[in-house]
Amino acid sequence: MLDRVFPSETLPVRPNAPSSAAASPKLLWSHSSTSFQSGCELDCPASNRREYRMRSNAKLNRRLVAQYQKWMVAMHYATVTKSMYLKVLNSFLIFLGERSLIRVTHTDIRLFIADASENGATLSTVYRSLGVLRQFYDFLNLGGVVDYVAPRFVRLRVPWRNSLRVLNQEQVRRVISATRTRREKALIEFFYSSGCRLSEAIHLKIQDIDFQARQARVRGKLGKVRLVLIAESAANALLAYIGA
């Protein structure tokens, strides 16, 4: 029997969004914002200055994204969240080409959103991308790299979300009766009884469950641990599954 109650092969983890804006990242900056600008441009021939400047901008952009990646690690962002943020930022770097991140205006942000929308991105996708850029430029602003947060001056229509209705007791009974395996029944009973998130159920271990007290210790967002109560029917379903 595996150590975890519900192995995660068939349970995708939803990404955990950061709960609040990051604190001041000044300690992560090993150099001031001006140190990224090199005076070597003065030593280059006039015909090569523009090409050098573009290469320097692209290098600076990558360094700024790398610094933000370190900050996400320091803030203990979920792996899926970090991956999604980096995907958006890399797309933005491709859009900018060899222009500098530091000199981006709200017009550039609008053009990026328009370009993504023209290439098939949904309203929810570009809305999420705008949120990532706001977080990133908040980070740059707190570090003294930019004077203002350009994405904060762009507004999008809020995507419509179709919130599902809560199931009543009869509907829940029908869902439980429709389960075909002990694993499915234990999982549905546990969700309904405890109200846990999917990620909390995935990381639940057998030793975290107190069957006598009918409670479980789960680890939620940012590693926070809490106790949840489980019904007798859920405890019996879990025992039947674990003993299978």
C-alpha cells in the first residue's frame, strides 16, 4: 500500500495562486538598476552601437526575468504557478524582441494583449497574462528598476465565470452511489465530508488520518497545516479503501 492515501497519477493539481503581492525584493538585487547599463557602448564604432544596444537590452531582459524567478522561489510559489508565470513572461520577451523591459509603456502592454488575442488567446488567458505582468512590474518597481507599473494602467473586461451550483444532499447521494471502485467512493466521501482542496487530498498520507477521532491533518496553500473533520461514512470508506 502506498504511503499516500490518494496517489496523484489521475488527480491533476490546480495551481495555487499567490495570496498577496510580494514584499520588497530589494535583498535579491545584487546590483542596482543602473549597474545593468554598461558604458562599453561608448567604445563601440558608431555603426555598431544600435546592434550592441539591442543585444544589451535582450540580455538585461533575461536577467530581470531570472531575478523574478528567484523571487518566486523565495516566496514559495507553487511549481505550476511558477511555470505559468514564466511562460507568460517569456512570451512577452518574444513580443518585445530586443526592446528593453524597463522602457515598456501601457501602450506596449495593450499591443501585447491585442497580439495574443489575434493569435487565438481567450479573454481569460489574456486577463491572466495581464495579472502576471502586473505582478512582475510591481516587483521591478519595488526594486527601483522602473518608475511606474505600466500594466496597472491597462484595464480588461473581467471574464465571465460560470459558477456551478452547490449540490444538494440527494444529488450527493447519487454521486456516491455512482462510484464504481472503493477508491472513487473514498475520494468522494472524503471531499464531501472534509471540504478539502484537490491538492490537499493528493498529499494526504495514511498517518495523517485519526480514524478514532475522525479527523485528518492536511497541508494546504503555502504549506499551512490544518485539521479537518470527517464523517463516519467517510472514515468507513477510507478504511475499506486502505484495507483493499
